[in-house]
Amino acid sequence: MRGMFFGVTAATLVLTAGAAFAALDADTAIKYRKGTFEAIAGHFGGIIAGMKSPELAPDMQAHAEALAATAKMPWKAFGPGTDKGTEKTTAGPKIWSDAAGFKAAASKFEVATADLLAAVKSKDNAKIGAAVQATGAACKQCHEGYRVK
């Protein structure tokens, strides 16, 4: 009975948090996704630094794990109306006019980061290099198609 209570409570908290996120104003959503993308860039940079420096190589797996987890986060902050805040954003209008294409590009990025994590875990430098390039290409697809410069 006690476990059921905690399970229901946890589910309620998750649903409440999801509903609260959906009600965020545009500026909060923009700040959230900017922070998430900064974390993504930092972890991706950490992986590249680990490839170049033996001293930093032991941190590559932690960066790859964090990158794969963080890659799933920013997309929920691109809801309707989050393109019109007072907070500066580089999100382009095509995100909302081509929602299916944006979702496909986001999915491709998530897959690429998961593949990068698997490559880093393998410790095979050729696989890591190829996965870094594929992840970079997935980043570039969104930057070129869905971002205002």
C-alpha cells in the first residue's frame, strides 16, 4: 500500500511538472532552451577535447552520457508562442512553420548523440571520430535550417 502511495504521488508530481512546463511564458521557455543548448555545446566540446588530450580522455564518457541525456531536453521548450518573448533568441520561424521537419531533425540529433555515447564506450577512436562527425552534422542541420543567424 505504501509503495502504491509513493508511485501515485510520483506520477502526480511528474504530470503536474509537465503541465506547469506547458504553461511557461515565452521568456522562460527561451531561457530554458538556451541553457540546455549551452550545456549540449559544453559536453560536445568536452568530448572533442578528450579526443585531443590524454589528460581529458577519461572524462569523455561522462560528457557523452550527459550529452545524450541533455539532447532530449530542449524540444519541449519550443511550444506554441515561445517564439515571441522579449528574451533574445536565435530560433527561426521555420521551427513552427515546419514542425514535422524540426521534429525529425531533433530526433536525428538525439540518435546521433546516443550513437556517440556508444562509440565513446567502445573506446574505438575511429568509431568516436565518425560519431563526432555525425553528431556535428546533426547539429549543423538544425543550425542551418531552423536558426536565425
